[in-house]
Amino acid sequence: MNELLEPGMLVKHPEQPNWGLGQVQSVIDGKITVNFEQCGKVTIDGNRVTLLPVFDTDA
């Protein structure tokens, strides 16, 4: 699923719900940089964690 992520998309980290909503900043060679509401900018190894896309921010 991570291969479908693009900059600007909203995501959540499945193991860190307290980080809040995140916006994808970049996706390069399996490394995904996301700016989370409560945690700030984090680089995630897309081979180890599958981020959850968020399409409805009202839910």
C-alpha cells in the first residue's frame, strides 16, 4: 500500500495513534517522510510499516 502514497496525502501510523494525522512529505526508495500533528516530521521505513491512508478527515 505504501507504494501508492504521494506527497500531500494524509496518513496515520497503525502503531502510533497518538501521533495523530500525518501529511506525506516525500516517498523515496521506500523511505517515507511524514509530518505528524503531535510528533512532527518522521522518516519511516516503508518496508517495515504500512501507513494507513486517510480519505475522510471527519471520521
